Amino acid sequence: MLRGLATGLMVALLLGTSAQAQRIIYVKKDATGANDGSSWADARVFCHFC
């Protein structure tokens, strides 16, 4: 019983994390736009996560 509950909880957690929205952040060293990473025109000039 406990093993089935733990397995169900693990599956629920895995499905919940895979359903999160993913965001694309555009980075271009010579970009001149808004520097918000929302498009190539407004790409960030530096990636803090890379």
C-alpha cells in the first residue's frame, strides 16, 4: 500500500514538473534592442545562466 502511494506521488511530481512552461531567451553579443531576450531583435547581450 505504501509503495503504491509513493509510486503515485513520484509519477505526479514528474508529470507536474514536465508540464511547466519553458521560455526561450535569445542572446546575441551585438544586440541593440530592449535587451530582454524575447526575440532576436531584443536579444540579451550577455547570458547570466550560461
